[in-house]
Amino acid sequence: MMIYTLFILPIEYLMEMIVHLSGLIFLSVPMQIFTLSLCIFFVTLPMYRRSEQIQAAQQTQLKQMEHWISHIRRTFRGEERTMMLSAYYRQNDYRPVYMIRSILPLLLQIPFFMAAYHFLSTWDQLEGISFLWISDLGAPDVVTGIENLHLLPVLMTLCNILSGIFYTRGHSITEKVQVFGLAVLFLIVLYESPAGLVLYWTMNNLLSMLLHLIEKCKERQRLTAWIFFLADIAFIHQLLERGTLLGFFESKEYLLSAICLVVIALLFIPMIRHFCKRKESDRPADTDTGSGWRCILVSESLLTLLIGAVIPAAAIASSPLDFVNTFHYYDPLYYILRNTLTAAGLFLGWGSIFYFFLFADGRKLYEKLISAISICSVADYFFFTGMEGIVSENLIFDHTPVYANGDTAANSVVLLLLCLCAAFIKTRGKMLLRYMQTVMVVVSAVFIAAYTIRTASALQKLPSDVKSVSGDTLHILPFSTEGKNVVIIMMDRAISAYIPYIFQEKPELHEQFDGFVWYPNAVSFGGSTIFGMPAVFGGYEYNPHAINARSNVTVADKINEALCVMPVLFGENGYEVTVCDPPYAGFSNIPDLSIYDPYPYVQAYRLWGRFSGTYEDIEQEELGRYRSFFYYSVMEAAPITARHLIYTDGWYMRKAVGTLQNPAFLDSYRTLESLPELTLIQNDPCDHLLLMANNATHSPCLLHLPDYTPSQEEDDSLAVVKNYEINGIPMNMEVPLAQEHYHVNMASLLMLGNWFDHLREAGVYDNTRIIIVADHGYSLGQFENLVMNEELDVIL
């Protein structure tokens, strides 16, 4: 697993970025695959060229030594032969271990093949896409009328063989067997693979074969110039045909416009060099200098610490317990560890390998780029962060980030000045630049240590005796058919003003909520749970003003008191009390249920997250969070102009489908859905109180209409926008976030209505008093008759 995280996963993320960005330019999936193949080919080209050069040098050396090696083997036997060969190898500065150099190209292919295999085999956008005779790129290609014959893998193998013929001319039989054996192996491995993956590998082989043909050509500079020129023309034609470039300018997507213009310019460079009559010079095989290695290692270490550890550690340390699921416990520090390994693999691992295989000019360019990127990333994170708003435990922001033009311009100017300063310092004094970067590395390490200690300290405070529903333990919410039942449900951040519009859309709710009274003029004491909740559970003595007046008591104690007021009052009057998910119990995001230990008549449980899915579902959710952490870190260290491209409305470098399903909503929604199963009907005269908090209305997302049910599948109903009006009072639903809040409020009431039907069927609805309350609402600007204080987020 560590090897995968270090060496395979970074390549997979790189491929994902290329596909995502190319998808914004090209609508065609096959074009995205070709772009991916082309980009990976050019990324790996310096490594292949250098490895071939090393391999050729070794072959030359072996040929020069071949006569005496054969002579020694014919003349001597046993230990004497070994000693003579060893002496001869030392005289010629050769070691048998150098034989591994002959398989360097193969070793370099393995991680890229594994990354491509996993990424393209699981890329859902391939499904249903046709190309030439292939009806579905997400499945093996099928030739009409011939069963079990996949033509594309056969064509790929032919390309492999043709490329091998060109590549192995003059090589030994052993090397030819390796190349052709590898072609057969790829045929066997990829024969039943999705056509999109085989198409990618076929394009790679075609590009390799084209490269070998160009190298054999006498006028290779001229041929290369014309190939790049024609590719440039084709690229420009694609942009003009789709109106992509003009569309980017019109929509102010200046970064994508810049990327397109840079690609156009780079493709045109070989033609300019050709007409300028610049000839290629033989580059040295190795220009390694200690100062160059020190420069890139410091820069890569800085990026590794910043993106791998500092940014995720800061996010987790801000609220460590939000990242804990007590039913399927994961230590949040593992997110930091895995993210650091991935960043180390990308920068220190592949970055160093890439640098090692570059020639002199390439190394100088790489040193400048990596130095500038590292310094700019530090500036982006420490001076231009926090503009996106509040981020959830799933790395999704409350609002889609919108950046002011002034912030974007200031960020661009600062980054430009930093790049110029870095270039000047590197020219005048490399030691000063390395010193600055080393200081940044040390500071980053200090931040990591501080954040880690803070997180570990918070985890130590996890309640050790949390009572949670486990295994087959159901029917924990008792109701009496003969006694009195009182139910108080706090729906976190539910919006009261939606009630008449929800009941208008779903008339069946009138019958389900029969007997309820809606109080439209109820207000909260604050714009967040910490302010509004204590008064909900404890009364006016626990509103913010009353709490602040008691300066001799800690806030934690006051909140615990508020949560115990009703359980104690009811319990002392003969009620059996059940409490579920009391918010901030023990002043912790994960409720510390031990606050109810002194009261034997109280049973307390945590239900949030208990019904979210199977262990496999939770495992997939954790893997998704690992991925989100990496892209979130990259986004926070990126220039402002690039952040929305990385964030992609919470999908992080994936094609957005409607609005991302919110796992936090599912955790709470499944609890409401499971209420009938949790209910225990008792035929006795005992009285019962149920206190419950639920966050389904706090976690906005779009649901599937008309039933308002959660689903990960794409559906056109996600895009439906309705505008409602009652008694001349409209409710604006044009804002996407307003639609999401309405959806989760509707879904919550529908689930509660189903539960009330269950209580009716069980004969306990009529002797049960039910109170549904919210601790606070949310300002969305949907109602003109509601005037909000923007700072406090409360109604004036």
C-alpha cells in the first residue's frame, strides 16, 4: 500500500488533472484520452531518452570488453575465473549490477502502466462513449458478428511489435525477446480491459513508434517542425470549431485561455527553430552538480511539507473531532500521513527521478520552475487563504467560492514579483535562495508539529464510554400505549419559513402532521448552534445574555447544564428519558454522553452515522476523503485564478454532476429513515421523554425529485428550479444553495411524516406530544419580508 501511495497514486492524480483540464477544452472523450497519452508521453520522454542513452553506453562498453570477457571465461575456471573477471571489471570501471540499466525503460513503464490501468479502468466517463467501431469505451470492444474477438488489443500488439522492430535493430537477442515478450504480455493483460484503456496504450505505442521513425530520419529537425506545426493547426482548428477559446475569454476563464495560448506557442516553437536554422547539438550524458540537487531537494521538500502535511494538518486541527466517525473509527492523523506520502512521491520521488534523467538545459529550467512554484505556493497559502469560507469535514465549502477581482489581481501581481525576485536571487546568489527555502521548510515543520499536537490532544478527549447503537441493538426509543410520551426533536439549522411552501407542494404532509401548530414568528438567539441550542434545551436562563452573565462558570459546564435541564425535570417526575445525539455534550463535537451518568433514568445514544452504510461504503468514503485532501491542499497552495478549476464545486478535478451528494446529510437522513425500526412500543403505563437532535437540515444538497431522495446517480431532476408563491409572498429559488436547503428540509419532513404514520399504526400517536424546533436558520435572501443582520445572521 505504501509503494502504491508513493509511486502510483501521484501518477494517477496527474492523469486525472490532465483529463479534467483537457475535458474543459475538448468535449470529445477520445480527444481527452489522446491528450492524456500525449502529455504522459512528453512527461516521460526525457526519462526514456536518458535511459536509452545510458543503455547504449553500457552496450558500447560491453562490446569493448566482450573479447577479454570471453577469453577469461574460456581460460579460467571456478573461483579463479570469478577473481579475474572481478579484476577486469574494476579496471574498466564496470560492475555487473549495471546490467539493470538495460531494463530501465521497462522499469519506468510499470508504474505509469499501473496508474493508467487503475485510472482508466475506473473512469466512469468512458461508459457509453463510442469511437469508430467501438460502441462503448467503458467495455472491451466487440467486432460485429464475431464473438469474443476484441480488435483493438490486437492492433495495439501489432503497434508494439512494429515499434519493437524499429527499437531493437542491432540489439542482442535477449533484448529483442524482452521487447516482443512484453508485447505479448500486454495483449494478455489488456485483452478483456475497457477499450478506453487499450486505446490509451495504443496511442502511446504509436507515439513511441513515431519518435523512433523521426530519430532515424536524416532531416529529423525539419520533420519534427512540420509535425508540431500540423498539430498546432489541428489544435487551433479544434478550438475555433468549438468556440472554446473565445468562450473562455467571454466567460472570463483567463487561466484556461492562457493554457490554450501557451500550448499553441509551444507547438509552434520547433517551426521557428527550424527557420532560424538552429541545429541540434549533442548534449552531455550527465551534468549533475551538487548545487543543482540541493536546490531541487529543498524546493521539493518545501512543497511536500506544505501540500502534504501543513495544509491538511491545519484543516484537521481546526476541528479534529469533525473528522472522526466513532462507528468506523479512523484516526484523522492518517489523512495527514497518507497525504504526505502522496506529496513526497510526487515531488521528492518522481520530481527527483525526472530531474535525474533531464539534460543540462532541462535541469536548469526545472530548477527555476520548482523554486518559483515552491515559493509562490507558500505565498498563496499563507497570504491568500481563507477566502473560500467555512469548509466541512468532507472538504466542501458552504458556498461556492467567489473571489473578488481585486484579490485575484493582487495575487497575480504578488506571484509575478516573487517569480522575478526568485530569478534575480538565483542569478545573483543561489545560497540566499536556498537559505530562504530552508527557513520555510523549518517553519513548515514547526507548523506541522503544532497542528499534530493540537489534533492528538483533541483526540485524547474522545469520550471513552460513548454508548452507541451497535450490531443488532434496535428498538431503543420506547413509547407507551397507556402512559404519556413526549418527543422533542431539534432539527439543526431548519428554516421555519419553508413550512407553508413545503406543505403546499406535498399535501399529504397535512394529514401526517395532523395536530401540529406552526409558529411562524419564532426566532433564534443566534446564527449558529453554539448560541441557539442551549436555550432550546435549557430555556431562557441559557440564552447568550444569561450565559455570559455567569462568568464564574465555564461555557462547557453551562452547555452541559442546559442539556440536562429537561432530562432531570422529566426524570424526577417519573419519566423514563432517552437522549440521542445531544449537540456539544461535554463541549465536544462528538457528544460525551457521560454527562448523563449521574441520572439512572436517562439512556443516551449516538445515532449520527450509525446507519450510513456498510463497512465497504465507509471504506469508499474514506478513500474519497483521502483524495479530496490532496486536491484541497493543491487548491489552497494554487493561485486564485486556478482554485475554482481544482475545486469543481466540491468534486475536485472531476466532472460535476448537479450538486455533490453531502455525506453529512446522508449520516443524519439515514437516522430519520430508521426511526420506525428504532421505535419500541410498550404496553405499560410508564411515561417517556425522547430528546433528539438531527443535522439533516444542516447539510444542504440537491436530491432527486419528486420524492426528494438521495442518490449518487446523475439525474435531470437535479436541475429543476421551482418558484413558489403563497398569499402574494414569493420564495426565490434561483440561488443553487437555496434549492439545496429547501431539498433537505423537505426530505427531513417527509421522513418524520413516515415515522408519525408508524406511530399512528402502533396506536401511540394520540398520546404523544411532539415538538419540532430549530436552533437557528440560515440567511439565503429568499424572502423580501425577512430583514437579516448580516453580521449576526439573525432576523431583526
